[in-house]
Amino acid sequence: MQTSEAVQYDSDNYDVIVVGAGHAGSEAALAAARMGNKTLLVTINLDMVAFMPCNPSVGGPAKGIVVREIDALGGEMGHNIDMTYVQMRMLNTGKGPAVRALRAQADKHAYHRSMKETIEKQPNLDLRQATVDQLIVEDGVCKGVITNTGARYHAKTVVLTVGTAARGKIIIGELQYESGPNNSKSAVKLSENLEELGFDLERFKTGTPPRINGNTIHYNETEEQPGDKEVHHFSFDTPDDHYLPLSEQISCWLTYTNPGTHELIRDNLDRAPMFSGVIKGVGPRYCPSIEDKVVRFADKSRHQIFLEPEGRDTDEWYVDGLSTSMPEEIQQKILHSVKGLEDAQLMRPGYAIEYDVVAPYQLHPTLETKLVKNLYTAGQTNGTSGYEEAAGQGLIAGINAGLRALGKKPFVLKRSDAYIGVMIDDLVTKGTKEPYRLLTSRAEYRLILRHDNADFRLMGKGHEIGLVSDERYAKMEKKEKQVQDEIARLKSEKLKPNNDEVNQFIEAHGDNRLKDAITAADFIKRPYVNYETLMKFIPAPAEELDRQVIEQVEIQLKYAGYIKKEEEKVARLKRMEAKRIPANIDYEKVDGLATEGRQKLEKIRPETLAQASRISGVNPADLAILSVYIRK
């Protein structure tokens, strides 16, 4: 079937074609090209490369760790935000290292420009504006794409990262129209083509809040949220002297809704598409609209509203926490009911967007589709929500599409390797009934998967794939050795019970004097001792250590017991991961499986026993039967 009206012609041949240049597509195309593949990145509008249609920020709980993981594997997001942020802040500093999270406010226009420039300058990578209408599929193998202008591009592998453009529909009150994000063009024919190929598509919904003119905000009625004075970066490569001083960072501002706001929303629920049946798609649980929050949390008298700048050279501000698809006139009334926004001038109304997603049970852990060989999907297409989630999947899909084009073995991150591994495993094993968001609680090994050790966890893998240079890898190895050497030194240095200075310090913190000698490594485990304090009582190391090495030494010693327990759990998991299930297994022939277990195993077709154990509806008895069967 020919879906495009244009006369078709044979255009260029590529190794990898990436469709869509949002956060997933940008990472996928850069990764494939950097691995040595001739790559084409084709997108609806070149002015929206790596665009931020929702909040102008990168990072936050769990998501900040993903950005570090992308950086450690050789991806681009960390570099790009470090070049273009307007504010940087470490969240949850009062809590343990497992839930600490870096968050940056982005200059969304600078972020887009910088990523587009990086893509344009990348060897092996062509960037082109077009809408892909159809895939070229022969005998169940994807061989390329056909654009709306009639161009037939051939490739060894194709990555789809079409996000919310897939049959996108914007809804504002009673108004509905076909559109991608931010009033861009939607992609309709590609979705129809995927259905023809037999893919199960679902309908999801996400939304954005109104944007207002910053000159009309009464900042004196809101609470200032400045950035951090302490130096932070997302990329392990960014030098400390590149950090913006506080005077050059732009603050955010905090305000709250009130009972008057809530009453206004409740009085107009009959005009809310979320509740009137207009919106068919399922919305995200962890990023609900204001009307959803008022209904679901009826006992709350207020909700947080976070005012974020959209960039240095614009007066547009993002009203975070006020996501809505209410009619425009109601949006204005809601805004004016909030303290500090009494005179706020609306620049763009909030909207809901409905779009198609490929139900993720149809994917392998490599993000290749099970239905069509050499076709990969990533990002919001897979039912996730968030720039960071998209970029993480884009990187993995780009790596695997690139490896396949080069005739090499695939690359899969385990749950114990990275948050990216947790996310992809959750999607392909459990599926999703709503837009999926990463949270620290989704990772059972979160004490190992910290933002501070992403380089130790993943840089070796990035180097192996060819995305991390030898110089960069050597730098990481040097850091690792410095950490190990300093830990070994602290285990040998002793603090003696006759040291009055130490005892006075201990007693000042309400603790008992030393009775026996104690190693420096054990002393630092006490809650009131950090590395800096410890150095007052023992000799300094032979060479000066930088702050990142010191941070590692401190975390690894303070949490040694907990980390060891998690590592033991991981070792057990790896034994389960090693038990592979044959790809052609016929579950009808496995005697004794419960009906639900058999149906779920057939639908998801797990690749290892460990993956099978995470499918809801597969019970321990099913697993025992399956493990005996695959041993035969």
C-alpha cells in the first residue's frame, strides 16, 4: 500500500535511520553515528530538535541518575544541559546518597540550539526534515522508511522515536485538533502503517500547564528557590570552573493553590475534558493535572506551584504543578486565584495531548520489536513520560541498532546495572497502563545505582561499545584507583584511645571515649564524622584528592554494610539471569503451568528465568516447573 501522495523515488542508503529528533531520537542518532554507522536522523521540524515541550528542566529524583548514566555510557544529554542550564540544584541533600538527585533548570531554546549544533557537526550523521509515513518491511524485516515527499531511504536498522506526534491530538476544554507537541505537525500515517503491520497501539495522554509573562508575576508574594552555591555537574567531563556562580543563575519561585482555586476547579469539572469523557487516553499517575489532583486529593487544602523560567532571553514562565486541559477562560481564573499570580498574563494555555504508544510487551530488552526484525522503538512511543526516560531509551535503542548494523552482539543493561536497565525491564516485562515515570522506589538495588557512581558502573561498558574514548576511560580508572587506595589507607590508619583531641571531639558529640584503637575507616562510619573532620586527626594522603574521590571514599565506607547486602542480592539475581529460556519454547508443552502463568509467559516471552520471575501472574510454582523444563 502506498500511503504518501507524492511520487516515490529511491533516495540514499544508510546503516541506521532514526525517525524523530526529540530527546530519544537525538541520543539514538548520535550513538549510532559515533559507533561508525552512516546514520540519518529524520524529523518533522528541524526547529524542534531536542525541544522541551513540557517543563524546562532536566534531572530530579531517579531522572538525574539516568542523565549521569547516559553520560557515563557516552550519551549527550549531560554535556548539553551542563552547557545550557540557568540553575543547578541538588535535591534531597538531607537524605542518603541513594535518593540524592541533581536537577537543572534549562534554557529550553539554548538546549535545543546546542543539541542541534552537536548533531549537525557529528561525522556520519545527516539531519533531514520530513515526515515518515511508512516503513519498508520485507518478509518481517525492516529495510527502511518512506517519507511524505516520496523519498525511499534504505537502511540495515530503523529506530522509531516519534513521541507524542503519533496521531497526536491537542485538547483545551471543548477545543480539539490534530497536532503534535507545541502545535507542531502530527504524524498520522505512520501509526496507521504500524497497525497494518500488526502492532498493538494504545492511547495515552500527557499534559502541560499554561505559560505566563514573567513581568506580570508578583514575586514578593512567592518564595524564592535559588540554585546551589556548591559545584555540581551532570557530565563527568565538565570541569568545576565551568559552574555558574549564584549571581549568574536564575531563581525559581514557589507559591500554592488555595481552597478558592479548588472550588473554582470543582465548579467547572463539567467543562474538564479529563472528566467529561472527551479524553480517552490514560494519563500519568505521577504527573497529574490540577483538576485530577483536586479530585483525587480532596482533603488537601493546597498544592505546590513552582514557577520556572523558560530561558535567559524570554519572559515566558512555566507554571509547574498547574498542568490542565480546562477551557482557556477557566485557566485564566485558576491562575488569578493563586497568590502572586493575581495579575498573571497568560501567554499560552495549558493543554492535554493524546497520542499512540506501542504496547511495550511487543519489545525485546534490546528495544527491538518482536514483530518486525531490525526495527527498534524508544521514548514516549514505548509508553514512558519524561525527557530523561526518553534519552535513556534512545541511547540503548541507538546502540543496539548500531551494533546490529555492524553485525555485533546486542547490548542489554540489567536491573542491577542502571536505572535505565530497571526502566526497560519494567516496560518489556510488566508493560504499562499509564505513562511510565522513573522513581527511586522502582529500583530494588538503588543503593548501588547512585548518581555519584554512574561512571564506575557504566563507563567500561560505554568504552567497550566505542562511545567512551580511551582518554576518558583512563581518567575514570585513575579515579577508581585513587578511591581504592584511599580506602585501603584509611583501613590501615588507626586512632588510639590515648589521643585526647579525638576523645574531646567524640564527647562533644555526646559519644563515649575510645576504649580501644579504631581504624580511620571505621571512625568515618559515625554519623558526626566526615572525611574533612577525619583529616584533622590523621595524616593527609600523599597526593591531594579531588572532591569526587573524597565523596566516593566517604559513601563507600559509611554505607559499606548496606552495599555488601545489595551486592549479595545482585549475585543471586545474576545466577537467575544466566538461566536462559529458549526463544522457540512452546508453553503449551510445559506441563503443570497455571493458566494465567502460561498466558502471561506466552504474551511476554521472557528471555531469562529472572525476567519470568518479574511477570505479574507468574507464581513461584510456575517458575519451578519452568526451571526444570529448560534444564531438560
